[in-house]
Amino acid sequence: DFERFVSICKSRYGPGWGVQHRRAKLQEAASELKAFLVEWRLAREDPASGMVLLMPALGRVTGEYPAEFDEKLSADLAAKE
């Protein structure tokens, strides 16, 4: 389920998201991301099932947070455990 995927991403990387997306409700963030992916033809929604299908071109899109962000995030997660 696409919303569950966004939930996982938001809980893991949310601190690195812009204010608007951090503050958005999960449903709003998922809807906006889906609209973006569809507009850029990186995904499409199957009208019959409502399933979001990721297109092969999405596999070429990569990005990463700065090392400092990952280190801080890892330290924060370790402190919570």
C-alpha cells in the first residue's frame, strides 16, 4: 500500500523533509507524492485497483542525505533504543 510506504519513509527520513511535508498528515503527504510521481510519469495509478504502479524510470532516480544527517539520525535512533 502506497500510504504505508510513505509512512515508513516519513518515520525514517521525516526529520530531513521540508517543513511543509514534515507537518503534513500522512494522507496529505502520500497524496502529494503520488501526484508528483504521476505528473513526472514515474508512477501511475491503476484505475481498477487503485494500486500505485512505480515505473522503471523511477529506478534511475537516486538521492542521499548528507553524511552528517545520517550520523545524527543513527545516533538519535540508537538513543531511543
